[in-house]
Amino acid sequence: MTIKSGKGFIIATLSAFISTACSQIAGANDRSITFDSRYIQGSDQQQDIRGLMSFGKDTTVLRSIGVDWATDRWGHSNGSRAGVFIGAELLAGFVMDESFLKALHEQSHGSRMAAGGLKYEFDNGEDSFFPYYFSSFGKSGGWTQPIGNPYFQIDDKAAEYIANNGGADHVEVFTSAAGINAEMAYASYLQDQLYFNGAHLSQGLSIILGKASSLKYQVDDDDDGNDLKEIEKAYQNMGIDAETDDLKQANIVALLLSASTWQYFLGISDYVQNGKTELNQWAFHGFRIPEFTSYATTRGISMKMDTGYQFNDDLHLTLGVEHVYKGKSATEYTVGMRKELPVMSGLTLQGHAIMGYGTGYQLHSELSVTDSFSLYAGANYDELDSLNGERYIQSLKDGIKDWSVFGGVRWHY
């Protein structure tokens, strides 16, 4: 799998960011260091990329510390703050965010291979996320490929489902689209963090870059191995009229229609003018201003809208609608709730159900043990015949349905 993007800029140092971590005052956003059970890869290379997204958020937090430190030291005028933004956000930020997105992108290809029982490795010979991320930091390009013998044969029901829905072309989209879908999903994750917890300006760039996942590709007609071209070819074989330009246009629409895009750009202006680094939720009479994401699914190109309603400080209802508008029509609805329990101070419960083309569920709970320490746990249920599930299902060893559980700790500072 190949992704082409601009060459990264070299970061002078991260040591100043890390060394000042404990001395910074947290803003509206949640600053934390996370350890998630999903960081640990299974013996058959299975890994739930949803768990890696909190690691990505933590890396943006490191940069936010540096931005605040530099602002306090040098940001005493509009011009100096503009310089801090260009240096810390656009230069260092691009390298940091693209390095994580590249590793997440390639790991997501690997996660789809592992779901089908295939071993894989990255372009530098590594075969798991963290060694690959740290050894390829700041470098552009990369690929993931299957190697050796399969770990297992997929279940007969899964094999039958795939055969009835495009066969090898279904597998091609399932695998090749995983990278750009993971970058888009990470942008969606950060959008939710922004809405529920507030965010630092430094997290906005990841949202923009994640939503521009397809736009970062240069596509030539003779470019073998290019993800977008492989998706386009598979779509054509499956009778789906969708091309690489359609994937890019979907990214542009998702960018332009999303509240977080404009929050980020207005946040830049607010920072340069006033030194404010926090981004807070946008709502209208309790309704969340919609966010949009686009995905390449095995049925075609989809667009998802996320919104919701806040009843009070303790209760949010969430709603998402994903629709395949270019290809074989399919629609899924995601309905969820986020509730803080006053009767048990520090406990937050969150869950959602997916209904439509397929089904899926997620439950998540987090308990603040102290002001600086929290525990969380949850479970996911994914189905291969769900638009959402095909992006995340961890294994087809036992059929097209899969349960997984997770837990973790967070240190807030």
C-alpha cells in the first residue's frame, strides 16, 4: 500500500515540550497520558485501531504544551503569536500529525489483513504499530504488505458473505480503503473529543489532515499499488460507478461542511488576536452543529453526519447517519447516549447502537478516581455487513460477528 504526501519538515526537538508537561496549566481541553489495552497487539497481529486514537490525541497534547509554553514566553503580540503558530503548529505540527496518521494508516491496512488471517509487515520490516511509528517518525511514504503463511482460514460464513458480495474485489476494498478510512475516523474521534471535552488549538490540525486523507494522494493512471486506484478498479469490477475524483470530492465536502473545520480556522484567528488556545463545542439551542466524515466502503462512497442534543451538563444524546450515496445504496443510523452520574461522582457512561444495513454496539465507561487519575473499560460488537463494522471488526475467524473488550488508565495533568 502506498501513500504519497509532501515531505515532512524536521522537528528541532520535542524535549522542551515534554520537560514542561507538569508545569502547564490545563485549559478547557482534557490533557492526559493514556495507556489502553488495545495498544497490545494480539499474537496473530490483530489490533483494534480505535484504541490507538487516544495515543494520537496524546501526541497532540504534547504539542499543545509547547504552544502554551512558547506563547507565555514569546507571544506578547499578534506578530509573535503568528510566528509561534507557524513554527509550532504548521511546521512541527505537520510532522507530528502526519507521522501518526501515516502509522495509523498503515496499521489499519494491517488490521484488515489480520482480520482475514494474514500476516503482514511494513516497509521498514516492522510488524506492529509502535515500533513502526517510532522508527518511521518524520518520514514520508510507507506501505503494508501480507507476508508468509496465513494465521488461520476465515470462517465459512465469512467466506460465503465475501463471495456473495464481490469476492476478491470486496477484499481489495476492505483492505485498500482501510488506511484513508482510519485517518478519517481519527478526525471523527477528535471531533467528539472537542465537542464533549473541549480541545486545544493543536488538535485542530489533525482533524484537517485526517479529513484530507484522500486529497494527499497523487494519482497517475499507471500508478500500481496506489490505494485510490486499487479501490477504483475494484469498484469498477463490482459495478460501482465511483472513481478517485469522487473519493477526493467527498473529502472536500466533509471538510467544508464540518463545524470543526471552521472552529479551527476561527481558532487560529482568535489565537493570533487574543492568545486563546482553547476550542469549545459549537451548539445551537442544545443541538450539536453537525460534523461530516466520508468513507470508502465495500458498497461505495459514504458520507456520515454526526449531531446530537445536550439536555443538560450531565446528559447528551448522539445521532449519526451514514449513507452510501455513490454505489449500492445503504444507510446506517447510530443512536447513543453520554451520561455523567451525579450519584457516583466521576463516573461517565457512554454507549451507542448502529442500526440499518448492519448492526453494531459500543459501551464505554470511565471513572475518575482522583482529579488526576481515571480508569475506563468498554466493549465493542462489530459485524462485517455493517458499514461501521467492516472498518473495525478484528477477526473473521469465527464468522461475520465479533465481540471485543478493552480497558485502560488515564493520567490527567
